[in-house]
Amino acid sequence: MKFQLLPSSFEEDGSPSPRQHLACLVVDDLVAIDAGSLAMAATDEIRRQLRDIVLTHAHLDHIAGLPLYVDDLFASLDKPITVHALPDVINVLERDVFNWSVFPRFSELNTPAGPAIRYNAVEFGDQFIISSLSFRLFRGDHKVPSAGVVVTDGQSTVAVTGDTASLAGLQDEVASVESLQAILVECAFPNELTDIARNSHHMTPAILAEELSKLESVCPVFVINIKPRYRELVVAELTALKIGNLNVMSVGKPYFW
């Protein structure tokens, strides 16, 4: 499987910045896990074929690009864009985003292929198939209803935590999967902001190290979703941990598992 963390900010010369204001992972150019920067950073290849979006939760940095992505493709859609998410997340989208006041309710706007957007409500533990990929949501530990995602193509399996204050929900997944090729995990704040991290249900490098010690897994771990203002400090603190299988995921770089 190919995983790519799409850029969401840019340097003065226009090149992609490693700083993440928005969260969006694309798998095999076919499926997005979260859609924060999807409309802004999708390549032509992604726009041509990506019609499925799996949302971990409804915070703005994870959904900001969703309305714009649907709007960009509306006139050319040959099938609806499907959003796979917890029922609570879908309710937030329809109530607070696609409500005509903030943005059109695309579930009520038809193209020749049907509604522009449709929803697949998924509960924790449910398995659903998109193309040749299988997905399952596991429980996150965040301030709002939130999920992590396990995705497999039958040969490789990767887990994405979404925003979370702990890896408790991931522990059962690690135990039930024969072999994980990678874990993509959040680490939002530096250690000096531990109180803010705990109050907002995020992790710091110290918290992450403690949580990783509880996992029965030695697969590579890649950190994503670092708050852009604190990126350099968080990366330095992660490096200081000297955990051999712990890396920071590079924005824009394709990873193959």
C-alpha cells in the first residue's frame, strides 16, 4: 500500500512545508483518511479517482478540505463521494457544515450519477471495503467522538491513530493483527505543554513514549499531526527519546508498506 501525508502549508518560495495545519493521508491515491488539506493538495491523479473519505473525527483540521473537494468535483462526478465515519461525525457534518448556511448540503444536490455526497455510518469494529482495501475503526481517546483506522490490502496492515490522548484503543488492534507494517500516530504538543495536551486529549513525546511501551509491537512508528508552531521542539524531543523504530513522517513523501 502507498501512504502519503498531503501538505497543508507552504514556504515563502511556494514549496511544501513540513508544518501541518491540516490532516490528510491518502492511501493508494484512492482513499483519504481525513480531508483537512485534500482540496488544496490533491494531485490530478488523486482528483481523478479518489471518491472515498474516511474521517476519524469532525474537528476542523481534519475536515476543512472536504466541502471544497466535493465542490471542485461536483460537475464532473460519475458517482457520489462517500464519507465513511462514525454516526456522531456524520451528524456534525450535516448539522454544522453541509447545512446550507455554511456550505451547500451536497447530500441533497444530485448529479447525473446521484447525490454528490453520501454517507456510510460505521461503528467501532465494523469492517468495510473500499476497492481492494479493507478498513476498520477502533476507539480513539479524544475530546469528541473519534476513531483510529486499521487498513489492510490483505498483505500489509497499517494503523492510524487519529487524534488521541492514549493508545488504549490501539492495544486490542495490535493484539488482533498478525503483523503490523506501520503505526501512524499523533504527537501534537511538546513536553512543556503537557497540561494543555492532556486537557485537549492530545499526546506529547513523553506521553507517547509511555503509551508505546504498553504496545506489543516492534513495527515502525511514524509521528504525524504535530502542531506547526511546536514542530521543531517536538521533533527534537522525539529524537531525544532514542526509540529505534520511532520516526517523523515526511510530508509529501510516498511510503510503501
